[in-house]
Amino acid sequence: MSEPAPLVLCYDGSDESKLAIREAARLFPGARVKVIHVWQSIQSSAAYRYSAAGVTGALTEAMDELEASGREAAAKIVEEGVRLANDEGLLAEGVVERATDHVWSPVVEFLDREQSSVAVVGSRRLGAIRAGVLGGFSAGLVHHSHRPVLIVPRQ
């Protein structure tokens, strides 16, 4: 018999994502999970791409340092999520993905690539206006993923 597809736990360090990990551990005790954190570099933002710095390539060295800092911070966040998941009795490993467009896009691609059984994500309940401005991560997953998405509501 083949190994079951992993659960994917979306983690950003927020209280909501910590709750999602705890709920995943309660619902799927001892499951094999991949904790994923997505970071978005400043170079991928529209503001940067259409700025003089983005168009001319100015400030390349400073931007490279910011990119390295972003990757390093993302690695620390995912390590925290892995530690929390393992402490909750899950068998966790971490994955860091970089978004170049919507922050949910790399997760959708990862879910398909890994043939994941389900994605678990916390809900921030941003409301329609804030979700529209901030992107609505969980809504993006629900509307674009071909895999099941479990949204854990805030308590």
C-alpha cells in the first residue's frame, strides 16, 4: 500500500495559523504534514516592477540583500510551524515557497505537485473590503485549488 498523501498546513506565524495546526493535529492525529510558508519579495510587487528602480535595475545590491533577508525570515517562520506541528504529534517537515503574484498561487501549485489530501489554513475573517485589498489568502485557495481546503475559523 502506498503512503497517504500529506496534509499541507499553511503557516504564517499568526494566531490563526497556530490554531489551524492544533486543529489539524486534533482531526488527523499523527498525520504526515508539510508546513508551508509563502513569502513575497518586494521585487515581485507591482510598485517595485514599475518604479524607476525596477525599470532601470538600480539598487540591485540593496534589493538582493532584502531578498536574502526575506528568505531567511521565511525559513524561520516555517521552522516555527514545523516545531509546533511536531509538538502537537504530527510528523512535519517544512517548505518555503516564494510568491511572484498572488500569495496563494504557490500553495495551489504545491498542493497539485504533492497530490496533497487537504490544505489546512486559518481564517482571519478580514471582511470583504480588507480581503479585497489584502488578497484573501484562504479565499484564493478555495477558489483556485483542485484539492480540498479546510478553513479553521478564529475562536
